Amino acid sequence: MEYKIDIYEKDKDNLFRFALGSLSERTLFVFGANPSTANDQTPDMTIRKVMGFAERNRYKSFMMFNLYPQRATNPDNLSDEMDRVMMDKNIEIIHRILSSQKEADILLAYGKLIYSRPYLPLCLKKIYQSIRGISLKFYRIGDYLKCGQPRHPLYAKYGFELQAVDMDKYLQEFEN
């Protein structure tokens, strides 16, 4: 897949990235944990792997979103407290882009990183609540990890199939 970026939404200081990718008649939408170094000119390792999974599953483009938009090459460097303004903007952009689609396939792709900050499961729930009215199908790469989370694409083999996810059932894990 060619690295084609039509959409690159970030804050003015490039500390937060909300969306990266392009739209087509067959786009794989991806929810990661947090953005790293990829931009509209250069993919990072995770984006390269996302592109590989998209291509191998016959998608014509990809769109990378994240549960939380703060850029950090190491998730341990994420803020301890969630910036609600940036989170609300993240939800707004995800909703706007997904609602422009007749239907959307979404790949959950963050692994155990969802546990790296206590607000990340809340971010996932808020995003899901905002997009529930859209015709969506959710997927993971292969089986769930032992921790019960979907695989991060960087650590997944291309031989793993995309498996359907029942989001309502999956989100029950975070109710406790």
C-alpha cells in the first residue's frame, strides 16, 4: 500500500494527533492507544504494520485514530491526567470522520497499552458511545492476548486473521 495521507489532523503544536490516513470506498479504521512519530510524510513502525494488515485484508486505505491523542513514543510518557479538551476534540474528529461513512470496519489495535493510564478505558467507552449510531463492525488481530485485550499490530504476525469483536460484550470488562 502506498503511503497516501489526505487527512492529518493535529493540534497547532503537534503535541496531539487526532487522525492520520485517507478515505476510500474500503477504509480500515484503526484505534490505537496513543500516537507516536508518524505524520503525513513519514510512517512509523506501527503505521507500517497497520498498512500491511490493511493491504493483506484488501482495504484500499487506512485511517489511524487513537483512544487518547497525546503524542508519546513511549506510552509511559503520557500525562497522568487526561486533558478533557483534547479528549473531547478527539471524540469530535473521530465521530465526524466515521459519520461520513455508510459503514466502517474498525480494528482495535492497542494491546495491553490500554492499561498504561487509567483514563484510556474511559476514552474507549466515550468514543464508542459517540459512534454507536453508525454502522460499524469491530475487529481484532487474531485471538485476544492473555490479558484479554486485542493485539497491537506492531507485535502481531501477518498470518493472524481479523476476528470480529462484540463491542458491548468486550466493554463489560471495564465495568468493574
